[in-house]
Amino acid sequence: MTNPDVGWSPADHPEAIAVSEIQWWQRAAELALFRMHDSDDRRISWFSSRQIDARQLILALRQLLGAVALVDGRLQEIGFDQERLALSQAKNEYELALPGLTEVRNGLMQFEARALGAGHGPQKRRIAAGVSARVPASEFWGFAYDPSAETISLGPYTLSVEAVPSAVAGLVDAVYIASRAVDRRNAVDLGADVRNALTKCGISNDEGSSFPNFIVGRDNRLWLSLNCDGQAGEADLRAAADRIVLALHAAHIRIICSEMPSEHDVAGLLARGGKLFCERVPR
């Protein structure tokens, strides 16, 4: 059995998925907060819409930690210990600002077990200590949002709603910074592969204008251009550009013009002094 040809996969760039998802859940938390600070929605009968939104807020806040785990795994893979430490510190600060967040989320998600005292974590530890299941069932129950105190509580856990915006902003920034570090490492690694691909095809630094410049930009892309210093003629530059494009194609690397991403004659753009960025071709 052969593997299907997949042109793109989130597994290629988990750090990008982490940034995208944490931003979605950040907005979900913001929306829940807006609604919690409004009056109850009268379209919902018999129930308080603000209590419903408080539940959605807890779920969104806990989902942010999933993005942390995703980018942390990539940092560990490439050996970025300092960046992992910074991310871990941001995670700790987030959890200190919102104490008991995971247990409150678990209480909502595992209500069928928690209502019977059969949940994991604190309930299981209480039963292991010899108390009846009815006791931890009552101890870890009673989700409520108190608009006057601006708190969310469940059993022994109480979270300050006022602490949410700054806590979320700090964690989102930490994930973004960590992801940028990964992006830069990816671009540096790509630069090494570009140089090796060119050298393998006989394109060396000794050829002057035939060997391209490449630099990691502020956008963490690898940008490539030719040394168009006037010493090489138009035909020579075009020939050099063609060789470069073919060499990179053989190494499953393509170059793209940001202004004209659908342009096929990238060699022509390169020969005319254009700056293009490189990316790997999924395979």
C-alpha cells in the first residue's frame, strides 16, 4: 500500500497551527466576555445566557493551553531550550492568574462522571482517601458566574473574570514569539539546503553573479536574489537564474514572487533583479 500524495499537512508546521488556533480561541474568549458583560439574551428562555457564555469562556481559555503544547513540542524537537523555558514561564503565569482552570473545564466536560463522584483527579484522590463517592460529587460541583463579583466558580475553584484579558494576552504573545523562533530556524535550515543544492549542481561562490544572495528577512522567510552589479550581461544572468531554479527544483525547493505568486517565469524575475522567497515543496 502506498501513501497518498498530500500537498499540504498541518504536521509540516505545527507552530503555525498553534498561532492560528490560539488566536481563534483568544477571539472566542473575547466574544464570551463581551456577552457576559451584556444583559441576558431574551431569546434564551428559562436560562441565563451569561451563564452559558461563562461556560464557553472556560472552554476557550483551556483550549489556549493546547496551542502551548503544540509549539512546545516543536521547540523540543529542534532543541530550543531557552525558548521552551520562556514559554513554560508564560504558561505558569497564565495558570496562576486563572487557578483551577483545567479542573473547572474538566468538571464541565466530564459532568457525567463528576456528578457521580467518579471523575479523575481530585475526586479520585478523595475516594482513595476513603470517603464516599457522594462527598466528592458534591465538593466538585456547582458551576456559576457571579456578575457582581466578576468571578466564575466550581466547587473549591474560583477564577477572576477581570484577570482574563491580561492573562490571555500574555500567553498569546508567548506562543507567537516561540513560533517566530521556530520560523527563523526553519528559514536558516532552508538556507543551508539551498546552498547545498546549488553546490551539488556545480553552482559555487566562485561564479560571482551566478551565485545568489539569500537572507532571512524580518518576516522569517528566506529571500533570494542575484548579484546584478552590472558586470554580467542579460544573457548570462538569465542562464544563471535558469540553473538556480532547476537546481532548487531538483531539491524540492521553489522560489516565489510575493507580488506575483502565480508567476511561472521566476527565473526571468530573478535575472531582472527581483527578490523572491524560497519554500519547500511538500512531498
